[in-house]
Amino acid sequence: MAQTQTADVSRYTYRVTWSIEDGEFVATCAEFPSLSWLADSQAAALQGLVDLIADTVADLTAEGAAVPEPLSERSYSGKFNLRVGESLHRRLAIQAAEEHLSLNQYVVRRLSEAS
């Protein structure tokens, strides 16, 4: 979904982590996976990336190209389909039954614990 020229880039999903390889902090954005910014501090890495994304959004808008919608503004149904092999399906069903849960409740619990 395209955004207007006044897109608020602060609503994108940012992460700043330490890069052992680079010896600096690296900022990334889930909506723009090909962009990153390295800096000596977390704040500088984040600000550098925010500025870069603002420029990128402005360029995309000027070209009439689609601008990614922030993940925080997307709607989610709470449902998704997952294909697993028969043996994993069987194993999960058995584990769910042993805990007196439906397969859905069991998988949701396991996913919640993993995040």
C-alpha cells in the first residue's frame, strides 16, 4: 500500500544491534531489509537509518513508486496456515493431547514461549 509524501518514518520497525564484524552498532528496518546504517553509538546508528529511510521514502514518493506500509499499521487476522510434515504433525498432536490442550492451543503456547 502506497503512502503519502508526508509518511511518518518513525512508525517503521527499527532495531539497533552491535555488529562484532564491523565493531559498530548497526541499525536495520524490517520494512526496508536492504538498508542499514553503521555508527559508533546506538543513537547515531538509529538516526542515520531514520534519515536514510526518510530520503528513500521521499525518492520513492517522487517516482510514484510504492512505499512500504509500516508493520505497526497493518491489520492481522490472527490466523495463518502452516504446512508441516506428517511426523511433526503427529508429534505435536501427541504432545498437545498429553498436556490436555487442543493442537491450536499447544502450538500458540509454544510459539509464545519462543518469542
